[in-house]
Amino acid sequence: MNFTTDMSRRKAVTLLGAAFAVPALAGGRALAQASVSLDVPYVPTPQDVVDRMLDIVKPTSGDFVMDLGCGDGRMLVTAASKFGARGRGVDLNPVRIQEATENAKKANVTDKVQFEVKNLFETSISQATVLTIYLLPSVNLQLRPRILSEMKPGSRIVSHAFHMADWEPDLQDEVRGRNIYHWVVPAKVAGKWNLRDGNDEIVLDLYQQYQKVNGSAQKGSGPAGKVSGRIKGEEITFAVDFGSGPKNYTGRISAGSIDGGTGSSWNAQHETRFGR
């Protein structure tokens, strides 16, 4: 389906404005309780930005794409038409949902995508393997804990215009001056790990801030070493340095273990679970 550039993937300004008031109101439920006028201006996302956002996250027919604040549905309609992805969009504005539904019909993708009038904070995102958003920074920050706890490692998030504060994007791009931010949900690795590398046994004590990892390493009664690394989904790359130069490891995190892969001489087992 081809959208003209003056069509909008739009958000109710009243909805976005209400987000600024959330911290000041009890329980953080202001957005869910805010009344939304249907005749306010809307913020457009040009189709070329939509195209680039989807090119970055590369949805497939095996993905489930969720668009929070879906507007006229162009993000999901494009994801279904171009990539064969399934998905669901929610928006508080019933007029936008009607438009989105009609656009899905015109593109013959109603078997792949559905739209619903619903508050984004009352919408489960656990099914999503790709999440697309065009929301204010304050709303992104309220969504961030849910993204990290509800979405599976390796799930992709792409945001038009707004970042997530100290959760640095894995990739940042720009289309005609419009920023696009992309994150991959990292697996959780904080805690103590027993790493066996050939005949060496090393205890790792890891701390995690989103996709960044650092910590200490102990081998026998020798001096402590340092650990630094990075996570992308379930993939981890880290270095252990006892002072004579770093040794690099790359593995996959799964069910409390890190597997170095076929032919590798090392693996690690998780002792405790804590942290983010």
C-alpha cells in the first residue's frame, strides 16, 4: 500500500500532552484516565521515516509487530505489506483506528494486522518481537521498565524522534533531520558466574546496565581481574583481563548458562540472579 507523504501516522496531542502530567498525579495513572479530544492536531511521521524504521528492525513473517499509538496504521500496514509481518496497533482515538482498519483493508492485510481503541499502558507487550513507537520522552521512560521485563531478549524496539534517556540506543539514524533510535532487549546476566575455560575455573561477578556489562573476575587465589562487555539480545561479548592482556569471549545466554558454541573450550553457569 502506498501512502502519500501528507498522510499522517498520527498521535493525539492531548494524549501526548497528558504524559507530562503523569509524575505529578497519584499512582502514575494520569494518562490512562485522561480524556482525549478527537479534534486536536496530530503529529505526522512521513512514510520515508516509517520505511527506514522498518528497514532497521527488519521484521519477518515470523515477527509480531506492535505499534503503540498507531495513528492511521501505516507502520503496521507497511510491515505487513512489505515484510509479511503480523501485528497489532492501539490508539486512544477511534477515528484513527477506523482509518487504520480501512488502510489495512485497502492493502489486503487484514489477515495480518488488527487495530484496537485502547490505552497503551493497558496493552500487554509481551507478545511483541518488534515494538514501534512515536511517543514523548516521558512516555518512553514509563514504558522502559515494561520493555525490559516483559519483552523477550532479542526483541527489537524502534522509536521515531525520542530516546530512552540513559538506555543508549544500539543504533541511531536520521532521515531528513528526523532521529530514529533502535534498541535490542538484552538478556539478564547480572550476578555470579562460574566460567570454565579448559583447565581454568574463573568466578565472574557481573553488573549490568542495559546492554553494557562490567565486573570482576577471580581465578584461584590470584589477583582479581576486570570484566567488560556488551549484550545484544542473547548474544554476549566480553573480555576478562588479569593484567596481562584481555581474553575475549563470545557466547549465547540461555537458561542460566552461557554457551561458547561448537568447538569452544569454555562455558559459564549462573550462580545467583539479581540486578536489572
